[in-house]
Amino acid sequence: MKRRSMTSKALLLGAGLALAPLVGAWAQDAAAAATNVAATVATAGTNAVAAAATAPAKIDTGDTAWLLAAAGLVLLMTPGLALFYGGLVRKKNILSILMQCFMAMCLVTLQWFLFGYSMAFGPDWHHIVGNLSWAFLKGVGADPNVDYAATIPHLAFMSFQLKFAIITPALIIGAFAERMKFSAFCVFMILWSTLVYSPVAHWVWGMGGFVRNWGALDFAGGTVVHINAGVAALAAALVMGKRVGSMSPPHNLPLAILGAGMLWFGWFGFNAGSALGANGIAANAFVTTHIATALAGLTWSACDWFYHGKPTTLGMITGAVAGLVAITPACGYVTPVGAVWIGIGASVICFIMVTFVKAKFGYDDSLDAFGVHGVGGFWGAIATGIWATKAVNAGGGDGLLFGNPGQFIIQLKAALVTAIYSFVVSYILFKVLDKVMGLRVTELEERVGLDLTQHKEAAYTLLE
């Protein structure tokens, strides 16, 4: 048995020695084949990347359909704002508010078509503003612009952004309501949109804009829209002074509630539409927008109940708008839990501004455009730097609570730069217009009401 075992081992050893050259040759052939396969795959990958780089962007019909619907929702917000503001003024001035909002829709559309869009999103000029190569919408067609949205027509992106450009200066109306000449209003809309809105939009959202290059996060316009307009509203209140006569309560709260409801509804297009696609980030923006708004409305009601002894309808809708404002820059970057705290914070901070700070300093921000939009927008911008997380949006950033205090500093810088620029330029614009053509109607016209003196119309007909 021992001899047989030794013989078997000898035979196996001999067979191994005999096959060794064959095995070595096979291994060399296999290695060479693997190398060839790897080279082929690498070449194919390189070719695929090159093909992808040269292939035109493909329009996604779902993304396009959602963005067009969102653009319609955002446009609806300006008539909603007209009803919200209109219900809060005295009945002799409601038509002037409606007229100003609708005129803003027309004038800003013209400005956007002529050069506003090109200044905001056109090819960068020194990181400050877009050049005029897209003026008159030249080169803005049905093909996507991959710098901004690779799956929707460039025209659809332009149209969506137009609706933001419309409502932003319209928000300022809340500060000078019931006392501004309509002619001065029209000139101001064009000049402010050109000198303030378009440049700031380029800083924050445009390719090459210096605030965007800092890494600032503004998902749907906390900085570009709300801080920008809110601080301009403060400049308007300071330049124009207080209204004449006693300040009566809102003349039509049901109308204001309807307007607030339209704003809440349209805001889903404002925020979720800013994902620029029908995707998970849009869903997150939709949900966080709703949660923050609801919590802000509840919180303002609680503040009213505690301080005034009763929860008020006006407080509820004002709180809801404050929540909408604050969640706007953060909605695509924060979790629903973050949205809860942003909504609560917005309501408390704006309540203090509207109830105490405005009374303390005595400026007549008629409909609290600064107290809600300016202050709420500022809170939302820096709150984004606290609660933002890449777990929600990998293209965003982590905030202070997720280990990145640098993002909070960037958000603060972006908010301050926007606020300072908007206030200074807006203040100068109001002063210049006041010198050139006069900002305010006469005292008699103000007492009669802007509906009759500026438009020869009355909102309500009384039968005798």
C-alpha cells in the first residue's frame, strides 16, 4: 500500500511537471485576453463619455409638463397677492392695489423679454450680471440649456423664471400702498427690475454669479425674491413716510383670506417647481413647504392668543405667508423636521417685527412687506445654513447641524450682501424719482382714495 501511494504521488508530480508549461501558457493567454477586454471596455467607456458630451440634451416630457404647470401656479400668485393686499387696505384703494399688481405682470414681462432675462441668466459678465447676448430672447428656443435645466426647453425655463421676476417687485407694493402715484409706480417697476432684481438673480442663480460661486443655497428665492423685495419695501416706507389719516382695519378680510389661499396654492409651483423636474427633490420641496406653512400659521395664532387674548384671522394668514417666505430658500435642502423649526421660527420672529419693532420705530410699512418678506426671507436664508443636508439633496450642502458651520457663514454673507445692495439702490431710486416726478399723490387725492383719483373707478357701487 505504501509503495502504491508513493507511485501515485510520483505519477501526480510527473503529470504536474508535464502540464506546468501548458498551464503557464494558458495563464499568459488569459492575462493577455483580460488586458484586451479591459482595453476594449476602457475605449468603449471613453467613446460613450465623448458621445454623451457631444449628444444633444434630451427633453423629458414629464419634467417639461411639470415646469409649465408650475409656471402657471407661480403666475397665479401675483393675482393672489393682489387680493391679499387688496383686502387689507381701505376700500377706497383696493382697485389701485389690483391695478398695480396687474401692471407689474405686464411691465416686467416686457422688461424680461427685452433684456431682463439676459441680464439675469445670460452669459456671465465679471460675475455680476449676464451680458445682453440673449436680449429679445435671441438664442432662447426649444432646445434645453444644459447649464440650467438639461431636460426642459430653454423657453420653458425662461418663462418659469419670468413669473419670479413678476412677483418680486409686486411684493414691494405692500410698503407704499395707498399713497404712491401710478406714473411713478410704473417707472419704478422697470428701473428696479433692471437695476436690482436682474443683477441679484444673476449673483445667486446665474452661471458665474459670485454668490453662486461662494456656494450659497437659495432653492426658490429666499434671497433673490424675499430679502430683495422686503428690504426695498423698507426703503420705500422710509422715503415716502406715513399715510394720511387714521389707519382703519382691513376692509375685506374674506378677500385677503382668498388671496392668502391662492398664494399658498401657487407657492407649490414656486418651490416644488424650482426642482426643474418631476422628481424626488420636487416632492421634498412640496412637503416641506406645506409643513412649514402650517406650523407658521399655528404659531402666529398662538402668539396672537397669548398677546392679544384672541386668535385672529389676519394673524393666521400673515403667519402662513411668513412660513411660505421662510421655507422658500430651504425647501429643496431640508427634511420635514427642519421645515417644522423653520416655520415656527419664521412666525415668532416676524410676529415680533410686526407687533413690536415696527411700532417702536414708527415706519409705515403698510402691509408688512418688510416685516414678513424681508425679515422672513432673511431668517429662511440663514436657517438653510442650519438645517440643510445632503441626505435630502446631494447637489446642495450640509448645514450647521450636520457638521458644516461654513455653510451658515456663506448663507449669512449672501443675505447681508443682497440686503445692503437692495436697500441702497432702492433708496436712491425712490429719492431720484421723487425729485424728478414726485412719488406721492397729493394729500387731497390720498384722502379721496387712489381708486378715484388715479383710475377714475370705484370697487364698490352703493345703491341709494
